[in-house]
Amino acid sequence: MKKYDTCKGDFLELGPHINGNEVTVTAAADMNRPLSLELYSRQSGMRLYSIHYPKDYHLGSVYSLTVKGLDPKRYLYKLKSGKSDYIDPYVKTIDGNTRFGKRDGMGGFESPMPQIKNNRPGTEWEDMILYLLNVRAFTKDPSSKVKSPGTFAGLKEKIPYLKKLGVTSLLLQPAYDFNELTEQGTNKRLNLWGYVPGNYFIPKPAYSSGDPVTEFSDLIDELHKNKMELLMQFYFMPDDATTFILKVLRYWVRTYEVDGFEIMGASLPVTEIVKDPYLTDTKLIFTEMNADDVYGRSAPVMMNAGVVNSPFMYDMRKFLKGDEDMLHAVSKHLLEHPDRNAVINFITTYYGFTLKDLVSYDRKHNEKNGEDGSDGSDYNYSWNCGDEGVSRKKGVNSLRLRQMKNAMMFVILSQGVPMIRFGDEFCNSQRGNNNAWCQDNKISYLDWNDLERNKDFNDFVRNLIALRKEHPVFHARYAKKMYDYISCGSPDASFHGEQAWNQSFANYNRHFALMYTGAYEKMPAGKCDDDFYVAYNMHWTGHRFHPPKTSKGKKWKICLSSGNGRESGIYDEDKNELAVYARSIVVLQSV
């Protein structure tokens, strides 16, 4: 066996680096344990050589070793600290780990150089329709009818569907090479969600049909070709250094031209990330962020930060099922539009119930998770509409459909960035499981047959998104000021009760209206937008509204309703009276 000459490395950068016929591997390690570089044959997978790092090859707790005459294409490697070997966290390629549930990978020395031909679209926050999905669960079911189920290539095949729906931006649950193996006692389960540490620089090989780098870069290129964005969730540990986190994020932007991230974990260096000069035109989403702490009294040159608006989800769920004293919170959420960061509004997300389950279950049904139903939140703020689970009752199913439409209207017609959980647009169900992180099966996989079964609802969501995108009053660049600052006769936005200009947010009320005046927003062609009057009624009885007058020479007309048939609402022009059915929303447009 060949013996390689070695020397001290340059310590310039952690990870493997190739320089001609020399390979340098720099690693942070426990100084109390011996460190070695374990070389494996790329062809056979057999370990061939173990090269020890001399004790004096360190700078602080960082060791650097250069191996001369090593052909990086012939070898793979791991690091070994004491008796434990592991994949270098800074590797950019991995051989193996291609089967979900089997961790057999080893690191490569090379760095990929994908070619992204199409530029990032640079969609403004207010123009986004964000779509959260799990790469594997999205197309793994045979009903998806893609060539490579559960992969980046399978997701790429669904781009035409997503574009037709109106989606502008995808948000992927962890798609780096996380460790999906988990074991709690004798309970062995696969982690489908991926909110665990992993090989942060590598697209997950198990999400590809062979070459994760090519498939992932092809996905991004196709999305950018269609003027769509790709954002990724990354979960970091509290002890991950700021320099490491920034290195990871910069790498994905530089190498794969991703459009943004949702950065998750405790004790995140939010200010450092937001202000990093490499990321100023990259969308950065956090669970929480204090704009004053980040910016002081100044405003960002480019607004690159967003916040996940969890209070929106909880308050809107309460309003949806008819809780009292919700109007103050709901009215705030509908118009919330900070000037220094975006807000991401949603009513469902990766944890908790899907939209269909939100209106079908009063309690969680997590028995198949193997924890005796003790996992998952007990506070879902859901309502089964009178029957737990699958129902054959016409009245129950009609109400559930209306409630799902109401929920979508809450999200899509709010001023923040709307986010849809994958499958909600065609009534996907997880059978009441509100914590399906370990369900690598049909509980989590989308059943694409639901798309045809629930075509009418899917069409409703598509038309709702189109309405938002067409009319800037629903996605204004700046927050509504709530007064008539252009002297057109009405404020840019205003709240109303059953009588025009007479709002009542009393704790017992469950209905109100919100009017947008189109004169404050310009359409792409330059003309003023239309006026819109949105009547929200989450009461279990109908109410009659009397909207303000429209712009001169125009009349009100119902353009959208969450109801069907007689539940759709009736507008009597002579009486200027809008009858809104129980638990429904009606949108009037000036024509």
C-alpha cells in the first residue's frame, strides 16, 4: 500500500481543498483525542489508509494536514476522532446516503461547480405566494405520476402545476443531507422532516435519483426559468458558530443561487445574518426578530428579512371556529405590514393539522407515532364541524368546505406574505395526525388523486391567488395608513360593521367588513385599482351589511364568496344590502 508524504496544512479554511496534486483537510477537533484522516477507495468502498494528524499540526483546536500526490477522484474519506469516525461537516460532496433510511455515505474531496443559467427572479416580498413543501412527501406517492418519486427531479416535474396555481416561491423543509435515522429505546423511526443537524453543504442524496448536485441545480434553474424562487429551511444547533452558519448560507447562495432561507434553531445570530454583505439581496426568514435590535433607528437599504407570523395562525384559527373577542386581533393581522421586515402569514404549517384536518378533527390522532398519543400539541384550535374525522353527512361536509375557503381567504387576502402548506389547496389529510415527523408513508405523502376529487376547491384557491396578484390593494408595497391622505373621499383602508363607517369590535361580535379604496394603488397599466369590500362573518348566523358608496360611476358586484349556491351571499343594489351567510366571507368589487 502506497505511503503518502504529508506536511502541515495552511489552516486557511475548514474542510477539504485541492491544490494541484495536493489535498489539504482542515478540521476542528477535540485536542484530547487523536485525529486521523481515513481514506477509502471510491470504487470498492474499502478503507485503504489511515493518516494521523501530528500533535503539532494545530492552530487553537483546528488541525490542518496536506497529503501530497493524492488523486482526489480515486478516494473518499472520513475523519476519526478517538474511536469515532464521522463525515467532515465541511465536505461539499458525498458518495452514498442515496437511500432514505440508510446512512452509508463518505465524503469526497471535490467541490461541485453547477451552472445555473437563469438568474434569480428577485420577487418582491409583497408579490410572493409562498408554498411550503417536503421534497420526499410531495411526490413519493405513485399518484404523483412523476418519473422519480420523492426527489428533486420529481418536484421539478410539478413546476407547471405550481405555476398554474399561482405560486411564486417554494420553501423546502430541510433538503440538505440531514440524518433521518432516529432511535428512542426500541422505537426506531425515520425522521421525514429533518429538523436535525446534518451535512449542511450537500443537497440530500436520498432526494435524488443518482446525482443530487445536478438534480438540485436543475431544479433551481427550471424554477428561475419560470420566474419562481426557491427558499430552503435550515435548522442549526445552539453551539453552531456564527461563522459556520454564515459560511453555510453563503455557500448555497454562491454555488446554487438559492433565493432565500428560513433559518431555524435557538440562539441564532439574527443581526449578523441579516447584515451580512453577502446576503443583503437574499430573503432571510426567522421565527422571531426584533427590528430595533437589528437596525436600531435606521431602515434597511434592502428589506431582506421576514418573520414567521405564528400569532396569525392561532388567532385566525380561533376566529374561524367562532371564538369571541377576536376582532381586534384579526383586524390587526389582516393589515399587518411592517416597514423593516416582511411577515409570513399562514393558517397551517409543517407541524399541526393540515387544512382539511383543521376542520375535520377536534383532537389529534397520533397513535401511529408510537408514543401512545402523547406527542404533538393538544392546542390545535380546530373544530370538526360536528363530526370527528371522515364524515358522510352532507351538512358537515358543506360546512367544512366553506371553512376551508374561509381559511384560505384569511391568508391570501391579508397584506403579509401568504404561505400555503403543500396539499392544502386540494384538501390533503393526514388522518388527524398533527405531528407526522416520523410518518414516512401514506400519512405524509400527498395523494394526488385528491387534486381531481377536489378540483372545485383547487380552482377556488387558484382564482383567489389570481385575484390577489391582479389587484395591488391586496398586496400593497407599503402599509395602509387608514386615512384619506390623497383627498379622494375615503381612506386607503377602513373597517365597517353592518352599517357603513360604523365598526363595532365588541367582544360578542364575530363579523366585520374591510374596505380597500383602489385610488391609492396603481395597476400595471397605470390606472387606479378597483375598490373592494370584504365582509367577514364567522358567526353561526347570517348578517346583512350595507357597504359605503363606491368610486364615482361604479357599482358593487360580488366577485368571490366562500359559499356555494344560496350560501354565496346576495347583494341587493337597490337597498345597498349585502346578505352574508353564516360562517362565510363575501368579496364585493367595484365595476
